Amino acid sequence: MNGPRDAADRARKALLDWSRRRPPAQPRPDGEPLYVMVTIDTEISMGGALKDHSVQPIGPDVRIWGRLPDGTWGIECFMDTFEAFGVRGVFFYEPFAKNIVGEAAIADAARAIVARGHSVELHVHPEFKMNLEAVRRGEMEKPSALLHSYDADAQRAYIAEGAADLERWTGVRPIAFRSGGFASDEVATDACAAEGIPIDSSYNVWAVANGVSPFELTPKLNDVAMLANGVLEVPTTNLFTRGPKRGMRPFELSSLNAAEMIAAVDEMYELGMRVCCTLTHSFRLIRTTNQVRFRVVTYRDLPLERWKTSLPPPPAEPRYPSPPAWTAVTRMALQAIKDRGVV
Ligand SMILES: [Zn+2]
């Protein structure tokens, strides 16, 4: 319990305890804990394949399994992490990619998630229901990526087909739905009701405020609500970040740091909220850059022989790295707390 990690955790806790907002604690609704969900939109990418015909879509191998030469950074990495903490993740799984990369590969990954005891729920990107070659040849129009742009019957057909696919592949029927890009509204929740899917998780007040999602719910939602059609809406949680670039943003795991997330969850608990629904993507842990920038070595690994003949003379002025100001502020604050014997 005395490692550097533990010290950092305690320092962060001390900083948060000192600085975070502390709303008067509300009684917990129904005496329940705050339910926290980690949801992962799991999908392929067209990768520019429609614009550039020499490019292929980026399929499940990279975008879902995250297989790269330096490691595996996709769904297994998420599941390993969840299991290390004894929790389960939710994978909002996009089945219409079967039209782009073939059904077998898409079905395999969905099955693998359920086989390890995690949840597969339905995520729909309607634009994937296409014949890529036909679109490239100009024989077929690229389908709209916005679910709300389809009529009610077409939306229901998408949800029905997607749910049936997932059930056929995994043996488990999805009970929750999230539209691709949050591009849906009340009409899709009616389709969920008609298809026996009791939960919609497409509402995101940030997406509504930015014109991405046409949901017209009043009041705005940032916690669970029962819709008039009997569907439970579980919105993506939004929070207000402070400091530079402050403002409302979704609880997207890759755009917040651990301290912000911990403070947000604690505050939601005290505010008496019921569900914290966080969000990320199956490809977020993939390192697409910096793979060859650094290598941890010993003195013995230095290219001594080559440098004997190739090393240029030192520059007249040495160069110095200069991290941004906030990192220094953080260091000073941590140091001040340590000096007071808190950690
Ligand atoms: Zn998506």
C-alpha cells in the first residue's frame, strides 16, 4: 500500500476533497447506490473508403479487436480491465458492418464479448447497410448516417434487423439501444417499444444542444427517465468541466482525466442521481501514433558503435523541453499537500 501509485491516488483524493463542489447530500433514491455504467460503442470505420477507392474500410481486426503489431488494444483489453476489478462492461455493438466486412467477422467479436460475461447491446449506424462496390460504382446512393432521417417504418426495420442479428450471433437479445452519432429521437424509442427493447440510451443533452440529435424532450435529461411510450431513457451523462475550454461535455472516458471523473461520480451520488452512463469507443485505446517515438533502454542498448562515427557536434545552445504551465501548477499543489503531511 505504499507504492507510488497509492501515493498518487491519495494525493488526488486529498486534492479533490479540498477542491471539489460538495452539494448538500440528498437521500439516495429508493436507497439504491449510484449505478455507474461503462459503455463502449463497438464498430468498424469506413476509413475514407468511399472517397478513396484505393482504401479499404478498417474492419474489426483493428477497430474492434484492436490488433496492432505492438499489442492488442481493443475489446479484450477493456474486458481484461473490467475483470481485474470484478465488473462488467456494456458493448454497444454495431451489426450492420456485416454488409461491409462480412457477417462472420462481425458475429465472432460479439460472441466473444458475451462468452466472457459482458453485455452486448444494439448500436446502429444505418450508413453501413450498403453494398460498398455498388456505391463506389455510382449504382447505389450512400445511405444516410442519420437514423432520424428515415421514416418510422425504416427506423423500426433497422432496429428489428440489428436486434435479431445480435440475438442470432450471441444467443442473447439486446435490451438497450443507442443510435450511431446520437442521431435519433422519440421515433426510434417508439421503434424500441414496438420491438420489445425496453431501454433507449441515445439521448445526450450535449448532442441535443449542438443540433446533432433532434430529441425535443422537455425538460432536458441528464439522468434516467421513463418516457411516455414506456421506454426507459438512460441518457449519456454530461458534466460541466471547469478551467480552460470549460463547458458541458459528455462523460467520454477519453476526454476526461481520472480526477474529473472521480469528482463527477462523487457529486452525482450526493446530488441523488440514479445512473452515471459513461461512454467510449472500442478503438480508443489503439495507439495510432507515437508507436516508434520512444523506447525504454539501458546504457547497453545505446548505438555506441554507430555514434562513434556519426554523432554531430553538440549545438551551440542546449535545447530544453518545456511542459505546459498547468502541469507545474499541479506539481506545486501536490507538493504543498505533501509538505503538510497529508500524503
Ligand atoms: Zn457509433
